[in-house]
Amino acid sequence: MHGSHNRYDRQTGGPVGPVPKPQPRPSRGVESCWEWDAAGAMGIGKSAALAPPLEIPTPFPVSPSSIRVLPSSFALPPSVLPLPPSKISSMPEYKTVAIVGVGLIGGSIGLALRERKLAQTVIGIGRRQQSLDAARKVGAIDNGVTNLAGGVAEAQLILVATPVDSIAERVVQVAAACQPGALITDAGSTKEKIVTAVDSALASRRSGPRFVGSHPIAGDHRTGPEHARADLFEDHTVIITPTEHTRPAAVTEVSGFWENLGAKVRRMSPADHDAALALTSHLPHAVAVALAAATPRELLPLTAGGWRDTTRVAAGDVALWQAIFAENRQHVVNALRAMERSLAGLGNSLEQGDNEALNTLLELAAKRKRERDALGD
């Protein structure tokens, strides 16, 4: 894994053989993990045939009274490796791009498109004219409309950036109204239900619009186009989730689109995406929510930087996160159960005065934080 990397066929998206390792970069391997027996193993879910299932080692102890660090040969499967960079010149300037849902993410996409001159016209589509006017005021869109069919009719690229529980429905509506050769993608932070629903709805169409699921791992706890930034995606990861039904040319085009916004593109199956993001994104939000809710109001004056930093994301949009938790319910429940075991192990080591186990946990946590910080933003 670390001695070479895969070269990818641009048509099929599959590896065609090893090539020499590029410039050194942070390791994707995991040097150690908490022991976890089969009875406590977390189910990742069934992956699409496109890629082998993602196996994620857990950082949680199996036994509250005995925390041991084990070596691990874990490495990301080819499905999670960065896709090969597309040449920026290979992505043509779009005459018209439509963005359904021009909030923080949709607004940032619009700003990036306009700043980089990747679209002649950016059309925003939403339910409230007031929000569209705000997006136009900050320069995220050229025009804003409330009629979805009319807004996407002339677009070559359509991005759906609505809450996750409405994305599949919006994509199907877009597909019925846009040009046959248009490309559709989304920005939802859950993928399996969305991609399955869209694939099912479009399965009978041998031609027509193409869809590739996307998830830009970038954002802010603030919402609305007024907080949008043209550089929001620069050096951030975007996961795309093609399936066996996805046309290879659409994968190439979506990859090129996100790369032209400055992002690093990786590919995962929808199921593996949801299992991984339950641990890396949805669980941290749940923990922040639980901590904020558990803190008595009268003790808030005694909180400082640690509490503030840990609970920052708890201020996120309530409806948005309610939908995310509901869409990815089982994977989030699995992550929460694993977190409960970790907290039980920490509590037990304190109760029993097991300083060695406590020290092991603290050292591993500090190491993981340093490893993540080394990856940058």
C-alpha cells in the first residue's frame, strides 16, 4: 500500500497497475487500534459491487477493565484512494449551471464557479425568493428562480444541495426536466438511500441525464448564502459514490468538476461512505449535541475553550442534522454504541485506578489528534 499507488483507467475508473510512489504524504494506514472482539464488531453494511467493503478499525476498547493497543495492517481499499487528477483544461466551461438549494454549500459552489470562470451563467433555484435574492447579492448566482423545471431546462450541469431527506426527490424531478445530456450531482452527507432511490428511478432510462452522487467534506456550522465562500472546497476532500449503473464518462466529468473547485476527489461505494461518515462526521456532531445538552445552564459561565471547541458544531442547523441522523440511522446507532463502550472503558479505568490503561488511552488520543492535524484542513 505504501510502496506504490494505483494508476486508474479514465474510462472504467479501475486500477490498471502500480506506478512509482509520488511525493511523500501522510500515511493512510492506522498503526494501532483498540482491541474489539467479534461480538462487539460494528457492521459496515453491504457494499456495492463496485468496490470491496470498507473495513474500519475501531478505536474503542472491548473490555472496560483491560485496554490494550494492538498492531493493525489496516489500509484503505482502492475504492477510497484519491482518483487520478483530471487535467483542468479537460473540463469545458459550462454555458449554464443550475444549483438547487443555494445555502452555504450551494452558494459556495456558485461563488467558486463564478470566481474561476467555469460557467457563463449560474442559476439558483429555491423555494423562497428572499434566499435567492441573498445569494445573488453576495455574487453566488446570476439569476434566481423558484420554478425548478424552468431553472434546469437549459443547464448542462445541475447540483442539488438541499437537505438530505429531499435530495433524491429533487434529483428525479431535475432528471425529468433537464436536457438529455445533462449531468446531475448532489452534495448530501449521506449517500446510500439517495443513490439507491435515484438509480431505481432512472434505471429504465437507457439514455438521458446522468447522475453521480457527491459529498464535499467541507462546511460551517453557520448556514445561508451570506456565509458562502469561494474557497470552501480548496484542499478539502469530496467523495463521489458511483455504482455499477454509473456511466464512466459521468464519473470523469464529476471528478473534473470538483477538482476545478480545488478539491481532492475520492471514490467510495454509497454504503461504505455512510459507514465511514457515521464515525468521522455524524458521531462527532452527536457527541457535541450530547455534551451541550448535558451541561446545566447555571454552569455555562464556568465553561471555557475546551467546552466551546467541543460543542461548536452543536450550533448547526437543527432540521438539517435531524434529517442526516434519520437518513443514516443504523450506522449512527452503531457508532454511538461503540462510543458508549469507549466511555465505559474510560470510566472503568478511573474507577479501578488503572493508570496504565488511562495513560494508554490518553496517549493514543493525542497521537490520533496529531495525525489528523498533520493532514491539514
